[in-house]
Amino acid sequence: MDNRLADVDLSLQVHRPSIARQDAFTQAVSMRPELVGAYAGKRYLLRTYGCQMNEHDTEIMSGLLEQMGYATTQDEREADIILFNTCAVRENAENKVFGEIGRMRPLKQLNPELLIGLCGCMPQEKAVQQKVQKTYPWIDLVFGTHNLHRLPELVEQARAAQETVLEVWDQARVMVDELPKARKDGLRAWVNIQYGCNKFCTYCIVPYTRGRERSRTLASVVEEVRLLGQQGFREITLLGQNVNDYGLDREDADFADLLRAVGEVDGVERVRFTTSNPWNFTDRLIAAIAETETVCEHIHLPVQSGSNTILRSMNRGYTREYYLKLVERIRAAVPGVALTTDVIVGFPGETDAHFADTLELVRYVRYDGAYTFIYSEREGTPAARLADAVPPDVKKSRLSRLMDVQNAISREYNEGLVGTTVDVLVEGESRTNPDRLMGRTRTNKIVLFEADRALVGQTVPVHLNSAQTWTLYGALAAQRGES
């Protein structure tokens, strides 16, 4: 791929199927009537690993199980079905899942009727399917990311089968919009707008586990958000592997159109989105963010590396120079925007000079926060075949140095807010101190303050008194208009 993109138009030339073909691909799936409520009195437990997309998939599976009559439990001994909704991005996460599944075996021996299932991204890997069949025969049910809507039927099959029921589709045969969702928050909701990824970054397994990019119709997304607003949800996060690729497989709308349409929905106070890819972040999209009042001033913009050599090896599709110009355009259009990012250290072939480029970029951009990772080799990705592996001790040292730089910047940003008053959407009690409430600013900063719990779900002004690296502390300010 030619990475000389700093001064060129990044409009994509892609094959777009007709809207009629896309809408035929999008279907509503109803549960068989005899399964509705059929398992009343039974309990389910869902363990979730990975990103917000996995969390949202868990909401869908919970909704399907509850429609079947299951009630949720957090007690493994009470559960009649335990599902592991998994992530395949890092090997450590996979090892943790298999460790937990191994720990379930005594429960299975105590309760032979217990169903144990593996789902999500891991089953999309052939090696995982083979490992289950060879090493974990007590797993009753295995399914992937493309046939989530089949869960009720698969549960029925697993209950009747004497061996593992394994149904993993290599690609989506339908895109199902209308599935029940058991959302536990009541205040904030995730809404899928796009599935899959066409980017094929060399280190990433997601295109192989989630498939090619598929966009929902604008009307279906807006209708879901409208219903959420009516139900009292105040904050919506639009989800996709690459949200700004929304609509590239259609002809009628792009992500800028979608943001503006969602921004007009009554009852929704804040709109967020994740995750965006820098190389298709257009001026049209920047304008929509700047001009849509409900869209929050926070953009997660993964850079992954500050070195052009490493970016090219990662197949990221942009250069350092392009990325920095994009940051300038965003900040010029959206005053006070908070930028966060992802950075990988120790990618194969990364030298001290390449890593120095990353540190310099982080210091220059001055992110509000960063998710930093040591490169994890994933079998089946092109990067797994690259030579020049970085020694583990060097990876750890680079990660520590990067975190020191970013933590100092994050602390400076937060300390600069002390003495100001910010609007905070109150999410609930602090996890560590029930006498405090916790909420977030529009820029996604966490704020703790003491106030009556009746304020949960409201947006209130909070005067900030002190700051730590990741948390702000304050006190409830006088309401607007009061002396």
C-alpha cells in the first residue's frame, strides 16, 4: 500500500452493493413461539471479555435468554447455562478464558444438566475450534460472531445432544437488526451501527473473526436511538469496528449523515462513538461533530505508532504526517476536544529510533489519555510471520516509558481543570466510596463528588477542587441562574 497520504484526498474507491441488495441482507428474526418463556425458573451467567462490541453482544444474548425465560445470576452454582463471550485480540485473554473453562469442569460433574458455552470472537479461529474438540469435550456449545441470533436454537440443540454443538459461520449470512437486548445501565446505551472490518492491519485478528464491513440502515439506527430516548437513556454510544466507515457499503448515507440524524433525536442528551480510523476521518465528518450539539467533544483516534516505517508494516494506511494534520483539523473545528488513542509498543522490527518517534508524537499531540499495549502475536495474522521480534524485556521497558509520558500529560490536563465548573452526567455511586457519586464530563473525564443519590441520571454542574491522573474531584455547584 502507498502510504504517501499526507497531502492527498482520502476518498475511498470501494464496491458498493445496491441498497435493495443490502436491505434484503438485513432481516428481523423472531424466536419460535414455543421457546418464548420455555425456560422460566432457569438461570444464566454470562462472562464477557474484550471490547464494547463484546459487551453489546452480551446484552443481545442476555435479551434472547431472558425472552426464553432465563433469569440472570452471578452465582456459578445457581446457573443452568454459563456462556463465555470472548475476545481474540490477545493471546493472554484466550489463555484466561480456557483457564476459566477448565475451572468449570467440577461444576459440570456436580450438575450434568449444566450447559457451558464458548462464543464470540475466539470460536471464529479454526485453532480454537480444534482445541475445544480435542481438549475441552465438556463444552456443550460453541458459536461465533455471525450467528448470535441463533442462540435459542443452539441452546435447544445442546440440551438434546450428547456431544459439543459447534456452529461457527465463516461470514454473516444475514444482518439482524431487531433482536432483544437486556441493557442493565438504564442511562447509557450502546448501539451497533456497523459490523466487521476491511482494514486488515497486519497485527489484528478482528477482520477474520468479525468479517467484512456491513452497515445497518440509517433508519434502523435512528429508530433504535429514538426508542432508547423514550425509555430514558440519556447517552448513546454508536459502535463499530470502524465507525467512520459507516455507509461505505451502501449508497444512501455516511457516518456524518448518521451523526446529524441521531443528534436530532429527542431525549438523547449525549452522543459518543467508537472506534474511528484516522485514514477515513473526513472534513465532512469533522463538521458534523462540530455542528451537532449532542455529539460529545471526545474522539478516540488510534495512532498505534509514531513511526512511518512501523505504520507501513502494520498496514495502517496513513502516515505520521497525515495523522498530525488530521489532529490539527479536528482541534481547529472542535475547540476543547479531548483526544484519546491506542498505542502498540514492541511491534516486530520496532527499533529504538522508531519508538522514539512514538514518544515524540505522544508528547506533541498531548492526548488526554491512551490505551497502551505490548504487541501480542496472533496466529493467522500477517504480523505473526514477521521477523525481528522485539525482546520481552525491551517491550516492557518501552511500555513503562510510554506510560510515564502519557500519565504525566493526563495529570497535567486534569490539574488544569481544577477551579472550573463542568457539566457531569451522574451515572451512580462511586465503586470505592458509596458516599460519593460518579459521573462523566462531555469529554469523558471521570468526576467524583458528594451529593444525594437522587441526582443519578441527571446532568449537574460540579466545581472541580482537585485532580489525579485519571479522576477529578469536586463539589456540587450552584444551579445555573442561582446567585
